[in-house]
Amino acid sequence: MKTQVCIIGGGPSGLLLSQLLHLQGIDNVVLERQSRDYVLGRIRAGVLEHGFAELMREARCGERMDREGEIHEGFFIAHDGRMDRVDLHRYSGGSSVIVYGQTELTRDLYEARDRMQGTVVHDVQDVQLHDIAGTSPSVSYRKGDERVRVECDFVIGADGFHGVSRKSIPAGVLSEYEKVYPFGWLGVLSRTKPVSPELIYARHERGFALCSLRSQVLSRYYIQVPLSDKVEDWSDEDFWAELRRRVPSEVAGRLLTGPSIEKSIAPLRSFVAEPMRYGSLFLAGDAAHIVPPTGARGLNSAASDIHYLYHAMLGHYRDGDDSGLDGYSAKALARVWKAQRFSWWMTTMLHTFPDSLAYDRKLQDTDLAYLFSSEAAMRSLAENYVGLPF
Ligand code: RFL
Ligand code: PHB
């Protein structure tokens, strides 16, 4: 097979880039290890920034998002038995975020790829990258009994944190920066009316909790759990009881519960690999960086990579200008690190760390007290949460 751009990974990053390139007449192929049902069964992000939404519209995939997604102009932080509101709209100069599930967004991207007869190959096994140091790379994979080779100009590694792309870069080239947190998030999806029209991030000595949603009939809740916990350890009843303990009593009182339709544990991690380019391989999204979900930055950071990469590819194919490709890694990383900082800060302020000193807890109290007494602090939070400019 021959194509211009071979994209490894059919998650949101890979599909969005595929769709944008296709609209510009740039031929590409997406290789995805899992089946489509599997990809659409993963429950992940829920909060999108406007830059991401804009990219979805540019990819002609924004219609359902604009119809069904909810605009959120603020959220709550519950602490010390009270609820303080972060007025995103006011402190970001009129901006907001969109609540629209990653599952739905990925479904929209797949449908757009189908409509345009884009090539997305599912269930590929043993993906290998070849000759990425030079200008004639290729990617091979196995599907059933057949081994296929894709020759291309560029390879995009959009295959998530556990993908093969980053690992194909020779040792010594990448610098990796990592911070693993001593806890995870246990998430539950339930077909119930959300407890609050806006998200509630709750700090509690028993551990962090988050009340989120996908729609007015679909709720998403999380609680911080030790890394040693297993999903099987948590019955629905235990989950709801623990969530109630961690939110203010008036919230607990109106929480509607029901059977979980999905339940999973995600460990929290911060990770960045530098540089994001090696020869003709470009990394994007979770393949190059991970944040703890507290600041809702993961998917949004992937979107800015795709924005830079898309424009860099356009420069190359349309204008014969490689400056975008050459500058991609530095440009993407500058924004990635700001999302890292913000996610680390939100995580540190709101979670209960098993080994924390009394001193650390005092600093957490002070961070919250400062936040809700300083317009400058509020502006900083709002500016980061709605998304820094691309
Ligand atoms: P993905 O979604 O992991 O997709 C990568 C795809 O590559 C495939 N793959 C391979 N394909 C071929 N060959 C191989 N060798 C392959 N290895 C892997 C995988 O099957 C997969 O389909 O990465 P991508 O596209 O970069 O997207 C990143 C986002 O998924 C991620 O950043 C967000 O979900 C993070 N995140 C959130 N981000 C936000 O911006 N806002 C949020 O509110 C938010 N909430 C969350 C989150 C992540 C969470 N978890 C579970 C980690 C909440 C949670 C709980
Ligand atoms: C979610 O709804 O899954 C969600 C929302 C906000 C976050 C993380 C996850 O910060």
C-alpha cells in the first residue's frame, strides 16, 4: 500500500488528523489495533475546550457536538463542607467549555471517515515502523494471515501511551519526564440525572471526588482510590456510599444513584517525551504526553498537537514549506508543558496524598483560600481550564 501519511492509532488524535488531511486532499491511512466497538467502549474525557471544538468543526464533524454538547460557563470546587464556584465565563473573558463525551466525538469522527471513504484498518497486529530516520519510511502490520506494508512520506504516532510509535525511536534520542501519583480514579457511568448542572470537584480528607456528566440523563462520577484497589473490590453500593461521604451534605442528599453501566480505575500519571519528532515520525496526543485527568487537559492537549501537525503538513504539501514540520516539536511541547503544570497543580491542590505532611495540607488549604480571594488567581485558573490559545 502507498499513501502520503500513515497514522498509527484510531483514537481521537489519529482520526481527527486523518479527517483534516483528507479534506485537504492529503492521502492517509489509519491503523488501529482494536475493533471499532472496543474503541467506542472506552469511557474517557468529557470536557472539551473551544479550540478542540473549532477543530472538530473544521473537520466537518462538529454538527452533533454543537447540537448535543452542553456549554459550561463554570464549575464548583467543594471543600471544607462548602461549595465555591469558578466563574469561567467571567474570569476567562467570556469563554467556556463544552461537555461532550470522547466516545461521542470519536463516533462522529468514525462516521465522517466512513462518509468520505477514508481508510481506517482495524484489528491490526504487530505494527512495526521501518526507516523512520530517513525520508522513505514504511509501516508494516499483520491482519489475519497477511502481512501488509504501507509506504509513506510521514508516520504519525497517535497510538496512545502504550503504543508502539514512541518505543520505536532509538534509545538515547528521547528524554522522558514522568511523575506517577500514589492513587487512581475509580469512575462510574450511570443512567441517572446528574447531581449538579455544573461539574463539582471535591476535596475531602477521605480523598478527591468528581461529579461530572455526559448529558442530563447520563452521569459520570469519580473517586480517588489507592493504587492497590481493584474494580471488583467496589460494588455499586460501596461506590455511592463513598461518593456521598466526600461531597457536601446537601449534594449527597440530592444524589440520584443507579446501576453502573461502566466502572473502571485509571491510575494518575504525568508524562512527557521530548522531542515529539524523530526523522519522519511525528508523535501526537497521549503517545507523547499524559496528564492526570484533574484539569481535563489530556484530550485538549492532543487537539493542539493535531492543530500544529495539520498546519505543518499543509505547509509541506501545499506550499513546499517545511518550517512547520521543523518547528512542530518545540511548538507543541511549549503548550504541552503548560497543560502539565496546570494538571499537576489541580491534582496537588485537590487530592489526599498518603504520605503528606501537615505542612503540605496547610499549603493545600492556602491554595484554595488564595484562589477564592484573588481575582488574579481565578483568572489564571479560568484561562488554563478553558484552554490556552494554540
Ligand atoms: P488514545 O485515545 O489512547 O488512542 C490511541 C489509539 O491507538 C491505538 N493503539 C494502536 N494502534 C495500532 N497499533 C498499535 N501498536 C497501537 N497501540 C495503541 C489504541 O487502541 C487507541 O485506539 O490516544 P489519543 O487519540 O491521543 O487521545 C488521547 C485521549 O484519549 C486522552 O488524552 C483523554 O481521554 C484524557 N482524558 C481527558 N482529557 C480531556 O481533555 N478532558 C477530560 O475531561 C478527560 N478526562 C481523560 C479523562 C482520561 C481518562 N482516563 C481513563 C485515562 C478521564 C479519564 C478517566
Ligand atoms: C469526565 O467527565 O470524565 C471528566 C470531567 C472533568 C475532568 C476529568 C474527567 O477533569
